[in-house]
Amino acid sequence: MKLRSEVQVVFFRRENEEQSSNTVREKTIVSRSRKKKVTSHCWAGWRGGCRRRRLFVWDGEDDEEKRESKCCPEYECVCDLVTCDLPEVPRCEDGQTVVLKNPGECQPIYECVCKRDECPLQAPPTCPAHRQLSVKKTTCCDVFECGCNCQNSTHACSAGFVTSSSTNDCGCTETNCLPDKVCVVGALVHPVGSEWEEGCEKCTCTQLQDKGTLLHIAQCTPPVCDRTCPRGSTYTPSTGECCGKCTPTSCVEPEGEMRGDTLTGGTLRNVGDVWQSPREKCVLHQCVKVKDEVFISATNISCPAINTPSCPLGTELRCNTQDCCPHCHCAPMDACVLNHTVIEAGETRLMDLCTHCECMVEDGAVRKYRLSCKRISCPTCPMGYTLQKQEDACCGHCVPTACFMQRPDGKLINLQVNTTSKDGCNLYTCSVNSKGDLVLQTKVTTCPPF
């Protein structure tokens, strides 16, 4: 431990006696360098005082030159953070900011200052129904507030709702209508689970709730009616009745079989339809409706005189005797007509020695008859032959008539059959062999040598 014996300051304070600033005391300083004892007279006190500061004594320990040159200690006032009474930082309101008024001083002085450019931007709050949004003016930053804006309200609730009163934080009494656990049908209230009849329907108050009113939903079921009707009848609703009835709308021909009281298998006829009786050709049936009844009426047919027209060539008279009144008409024959001649289907006729025609049948949706004619083409006779016609034949036959020969000079000459021609030393003979072909014989006369 380092002793601070070089500089000592001694204060003498007696009870009931103030310290004098002029009192001089003797002090002994021991110098390290000279090993001498020096006695110096220094002021024993300090002038002035420290406000919220403590006295600090500089002993010259850190500065050898000052310690050697100065005999008396120097004093300085510094902040005493232990005993100093620091004020509390104030809490500023209305958006004001804390500002230090005396920076660097021992005892700080704070002040609330308004800086409007630093006021925070606030989103308007959502106010309840009984409060109204307004702007509150303050000493600095304005703020939003929800002020009371209500009055006592009372009103009657409709059927199915119960009254509920409450007082809000503004002291206003509000009356609300809360849905009860009931169903409301036609201004009548029905508890949940109850059943009742609504006309022809059976209704029940269910646990289901309406999303809008939160009242319970009533479900009604229509009556179960037998809608099965016999053939020819249609189920129709009845005014003032829970279930309808079967009303006849069509006629049923009595062609089916009876099963109990119901006719099955008959043909349906609409009202106004007219048709021939399947059993009697000269009776017409008609489906008639009178009021709510539908029935079949029968009418006899009176026939006019039969008309028999004169049919042209290619048609024939046909009479329909399937109906009650026969009627005749000219219908095309199953044949072809050519030059006022009727050719039956599939028949072939010779029109001349070289032409024959056939009546062809063309099948399709409508059968048609078409006349197809073909003509024989006669062949051409070769050179030296002549076509000779024959009776009862389309084409004749080629008869040999002349032989053709070419001279040395290139000239073409002909020689009739069974004739001879001499040309210089050559003798030519034209004849016909047993097969009917032309034969040209040439004899060359050879002259003897001279």
C-alpha cells in the first residue's frame, strides 16, 4: 500500500466554532530528493464552497514536477454522485418531449417541450355504436377520442324475440331484441320440437337456425298422396283438397285385357282422334270428351259410287278393297313400254335383226323399271372381200371378190375371182380354195437362152 505522506492537509474544527479561512498551521513536508525536512505555512482552509459537489484534493502524485514546485494542495469541486440529490425525469403528457435544459451541470434540469413535427401519426380508432369519434385538442399533440353519443332507447320486439336491456359505459340504457328458441310461422310462435298442422302439411320446429334472424326454422312435409292413375287418366290437384284425383284425359281402345277394374294393353287415343274400327271396316271411332268424362263414339260410313278410270298404256287399274268403301286408281305396271309395246319385267324383245331390249328392275325405296337396249355391231370385211347380206340375220358374210397384187413398179392392181391376167412374163390367176379364202397364183415364163 502506497502512503501519501508527502502532502498532508489537516483541518481543525472544534465544536461550536467555525473554521477560519485565515488560520495558518504548520506542515511538515519530507522531500525524497533532498532528504530534508521542510516546514511550510499554507492556508488551512478553502475559499468558497461546492453546491451539491464534493471537495477534491489534488496531491500532485501524478505530476512529479508539480509535486516538487508546489507546497500547498489545490482544490477543485466535482459532482458527488453519491450524496447529490438528483431530480426525477418528468413524465410529459399530450405528446411533449423531455429536454435537458443544463447539459454538463451536476444537478440536471428537465423540461417538457412540445415538438409538433414529432407527433406520432395515429389511425382513428373504431368507436362502439354509443360513442362518436372526435379530435381532442391538447397542449401539444391532438388525439382521437370516442365521446359518448347515445340516449336511452326502448322499443317493442317482434314475435319470436325477447327483450334484453343493458346500460353501457356512457350511462345510456339500450334495449335489444334477442332471438328466442322458437319458430315463427304466420305470426304464430312455436317452441323448438313442437309439431302442428299447416293446412295439409305437417310441420315441426327444428334445431336449425336462420342465418339472418337466428330464429329456428320450421320444416313442413306435404301429405303423401297416391298419384297412381289408370291408363288414360292423369293425376291433377284438387282445389281445397289435400290430395288430387285421377282425371280421364285419353281414350283407351278396348283391345287389351281387363285386370280387375283396369284395362291394360289398349291403344291410347287423344281427344279428337278419329280412326277406323279394327273389327268393322265401315265404322269410325272418335275420342270425345264431355265435361270430365272421356269416351269413344262410333259412326257408320256411307260409301259413294265406285269410280273406274281408263288407264293409259303402261298402267293398270287397281282397286283397294281393304277399306270400307273400295276405290280404284291407275297404278304403274310392273313392266316397261316401248313403241306402244309393253315389255314385262325381265323379258327381252327383238326390235330388229340387230337390236334387242330388256326390261330391267331397279330395286330401292321405290321399285323402278328401266328399258335397256343393245345393238349388234357387224364386222368390216378385209381387202378383196365384199359384205353380202343374208335374210334373218343382222350381219351378212364376207364373200371373196378380187385378189390384189403389187407390180414391181409399186402399182397395186386387182384381179377378179376365177380370172387370169398376164403381165409380161408373169401370169396371174385369182381363185378361191375349199375354205373360201382367196388364192393368187403366179406363173413366171422363163425364156431360153439364145
